[in-house]
Amino acid sequence: MAIGLGMNVLVENEPVAGLCTEHGLSLHLCYGSTSILLDFGQSDAFARNANALGIDLSRVDLAVLSHAHYDHADGMGFFFDRNEHAPLYLSEACDQSCWSTKGRTADAHYIGIGEGLLERYRSRLVTASTTRVTTVAPGVHLVPHTTPGLEALGQRAGMLLRKGNALVPDGFAHEMSLVAELDEGACDLAVFCSCSHAGLPVIAHEVLAAFPSSHIAAFVGGLHLVHATDAEVKQVADAVLEYDIERLYTGHCTGNKAMGLLDECLTGRVYPLRTGEHIRL
């Protein structure tokens, strides 16, 4: 039996008349009777858009932070101001240590969670494992990265972690995918990975290893391809075809050039994320 899953894009990069936009991402999911908020953007823009769209954040049952970057985390205080009960699930590896050189095109600068936010809201935080699947509601799971050697991807992308006085390549232990079963047998899955720093091929492999008799019907999130070569974008397209991912909803950090190339390679499978849009999965 199918389980209803609706997605509202509360904030995304592309400007939309009448709504707030910013470099960031926030998604509201209605999974059966469970209301879920995935990420908060970097300000109160997601909350203002929720008001405009008639979405009551005080009724959200649980929130998830996909990874430890400011453009997904820093709006969390505005959520807690509106919601007194929902726990926020985040990886046990989340801390305030993320830096970037923008694909090695700029000096290293801090891109992590805003100072003091984790301590201020500690009573609302629930940590998810970095080694096993964490189930947060019936049919809803958090899948960590378990693939070794992801630091090589961090090195290439100029994504770094502060360790003492040194900056080292990020292995993205703080990033996780939200996976929702689209039917009671978990045959079809929707996978949400807001920035996909480890890459769609890695994430798809990890999810299907965790749910071996399942199929990814929809993959949702940015793909972090702004600085990617055409060959790297085509590797993502090849993985979509290899795993027979039916629908790819993407934007945010994917980049317009990569979006165009993905659309050429995956005719009929690529859908842009746009602020204010309601999507039935």
C-alpha cells in the first residue's frame, strides 16, 4: 500500500515572486500523518515562506539537519521559536568545524553552524549514529555515510574540517540522508540528501545497501556540482540510470550548468527545486 508523501520547498536559491529566497535549502515533508522539517536555510526566510504558504511550523513533529553547514542550519532558532516540542535529529558528528575554499578558488573561510546554536538548543537535539541507520518515525530513516575514503572528495572540493590548529579534508561524517518508504513493503524509497557532498553514486549505493530489496523512486537535494567538470556531472547521470532512479529533484548547490547537462542526459527525469513549490512524491 502506498504511503502519501508531499514536499513543500520552503526556501531555495532561485528567486520567486512574493517569497523569500536565499542560498540555502529547507523542505517541509508531509509523510502520512507525520510532519517533518528538513533543514532551515540560513535565516528566517523559510519561516516567513511557511507563513505565506499556510504551513504551521508549530505542528511539525520532528526536524532533521542534513549536515553541519550554515546555509542549512542557521535558521534553526527561528524554528524553535515557533515550535516547542519537535526534536531535531542531527548526526553525532555535527559540530562547529566546517571550512571551505570554494573548490579551491578562495581563501579558507568558515561555513559551519552558527556560533552558539548547538549549545543554545542542546535540550532539543537528538544525535543519530554515524555507523548505522537511525529510524526517527515509522517508515522514516537517517542513513549515514559508511563509505571509506570520502576525505578524497573533500580534498578535491576544498571542503575542510578544523582539527586543532589544522584544516583537514572533510570526510562528511556529519552528513546523512533522510530516507522515506513510499510503500509499506519499503519497495520504493524517496531519498533526501540536501547537498550530496559524498556524491549521488555513493549515496545511492549506501541507501540500497541499507535497504537491499528496495528501489529509489525519487532522489531529492542539491548535488554540489557547481565546480564539477562535465565528466563528473555525467558520472552522476550514469548513476541515476544505473540505479534506475525515476525522478531527480535538484537545485541549490547543483549549479545551472550542471542542471542543464543532467537534463540533456536524463530527459524526463530531472525536476528543478523551486521555492514555494508543492511536489507529490
